[in-house]
Amino acid sequence: MKKVIISILSLLFFLSIAACSKDANPQIRVTNKLSENVSFVIQVPGETEIRINDVTAGTTTEYRSSLAGNVTATAIIQNQSISFNTVINNSYTIVLSDTQPLSVIIE
């Protein structure tokens, strides 16, 4: 009986470690520091584009999951774009402001 309990506890321990070690897809969100709403098109490798429409002035969107690789984000109204590489387990914030060109913050 003691061996069965030890075996079950060992199995649960290894399953919990395996569950915690999964790699998470990159996460992308947008911060709009302009005084007007803006829409974004984000080209992700191996996926259709991600559209984030009408990002309200002064707000940040929720994260969207994407695949790792070269990503191109375009602010439609301002016709600004930026390309960057995403990797597993990282989060990215695309920032649009009046004072600087479109930029990416890795979190």
C-alpha cells in the first residue's frame, strides 16, 4: 500500500512539473498615446493578420496571442509600421505616440 501511495505522489509531482514548463506563445498588445482612435494590422507568420480596431486614445489593449517569428505591425491612420521578432514566453507592447516613431517594448 505504501508503494502505491508513493507511486501516485511521484506521478502527481512529475505531472505538475510538466504542466508548469510549457512554453507560452508570444503576447502582443497596443498602447495608443495619441489623442485620436487608431486601428492596427499585425502580420504574424503562419497566421492570418491580427486586426485591432479603434484603439481608444490613451488606452492599452488586452494581450493577443501570436506565433513566434517576424511580426509587422501597421498603424492604419498614421501609415506607420514596425517590424520585430517575437519569441516564446515574451510579451510585447506596440506604442504609438506623437513624440516618437512607432516603437515596441519587450516585457
